[in-house]
Amino acid sequence: MKASELVLAPDGTLYHIRLQSSTLADKVLLVGDPARVNMFKEIFDAIEYESDNREIHALTGTYHGVRMTALSTGMGCDNIDIVLTELDAALHVEQGRWTDACSRCLQMVRIGTSGSLQEEIDCGSHVAAAYAIGLDGLMNYYREWDTPLPAMEEALGSHMAFPTPVARPYCVQGSQRLLEQVGRGMHHGITATAPGFYGPQGRTVRLHPSLEGLNERLASFRWEGIPVTNLEMETSAIYGFSHLLGHEALTACLIIANRPRGTFLNDYHHEMRQLVGTVVERLAV
């Protein structure tokens, strides 16, 4: 593989995430905010590795004897493209050389914030994503993308009636095992992933969104009786790469905005700390 294709740092770690096979645990906790990784320093029993590069802060340690890596991704699916590609590549790079001899499967849980599309899901609630809808179009750039849920995509397309200038949406399922293990007691639903925070999520500041009624149309969509519960910016890409690369993934989000009600929880450190602790405890089983 050419050096310009899979880029490495001078120490042989992956260029952006600064991890390699030996410093990456099989259980990975993904957060958007680099500062949020510091929460895991208070939770882990021991720390064995830490790196900090741009918006990507990595921390590998143990919790009750179970090895875990906490990793920030920054915001958006473009960052997920980098982080998920390099996490998988870290399993295959040994001493700067690529090897296909790897049978490791990562269990990844994104712990994030999100806005509810359902009026009854209040701020402070926890939502676990059984499925993801990708409004970002990222996975369509990969030849291996195999449209795992064509019937769901067709139903979504008919329901939403998207105009042709926007990216073609895709649908993908998360890990059922992690949903049952980590997401028990949480709201279960479909998480929609947008390629931005303002117009792509139906917000108007000075510019106006081109898709009128986006949130209302998403909120009224059902797949096998499951509603679209929330809207955020990373899950579809995490689920898409996990599907293609043979890993398991789940997103568990703290709801900090209720879009139908127009409410927002702007101080949520305590609630996030509770969700982080819950996910770590359940993932360690």
C-alpha cells in the first residue's frame, strides 16, 4: 500500500488517531468532544496509554479488569470516515506493514448528544439506535457498500420524497447484541444522521433549509413499527463502516434538545456523566 494511501505518523501509529494494534482495546467508547475523554480517567481503574492529536484524544485503560479504549472523533461523518477507517486499519498494521492476519472484532459504542424528534422523549432521556438513517451520503462513496436494507431505503424514499439535489439516504442496522446489552431500559429507535447542524437539521438562522418539514417527515416515518427518535451527526457512518468491516456498533445518546417542543438542555455534564458510567458498566460485562 502506498504511503499516501494509509498514512502513518513517524512512530508507526495511524496518522490521525495515533493508535496501533497493541494500544487499541477491542471495546471502544466513541465520544465527539475531546474533553469528554477525561471523564474516563475518573472511571477507569488504570490507564496504560494516552495520545492527543487535533480533535482526537485517545485513552486506553481497564475497568474492573476489562480493557477499553475511549476515543474522541470530533463532529460529523467526515471525521467518522477517518476514525473508523483508521481503527480498523490499526488492527492490520504491524511495525509499519499491512497484514491480513487479524480476527479481532471491535465492539464500539458511541456516547453522544442528540435532539429528539418525538415530543414525548424529553431532554435528559437516553436513546439507543436500533437503526440509522444516513442523510450524509458518505457510504455511497464506497464501492463495497451493499445497501443492506433496500426495502427500508425504498420505504424511506417514498415517505420523504427527497429532491434529487440532496445526497441519497442509506439505512443500516446497529448491533442487536449491543442494543440488548448496553441499551436496555433506554428508548430504542431509528437515529437519523445529518451532514450538518443547522440547515441539514431543519434549523433557520440567516439561511433557510431547502427541505421544508424535514424533521416532521422524519418523525412520522416508521420501520417495522420503530419510529425515528432522534437526529444527530455521526451514527450512520459508524454503523455503515462497522457493517462493511465486520465490527459491532451501537449509539447511545443523551437527549439535550426536544425539537417539537423547542427546548434545550444547555448544562448536561451530570447527565452525560451518568450515561458514560452506565455504558462503561454494561460494556464491561
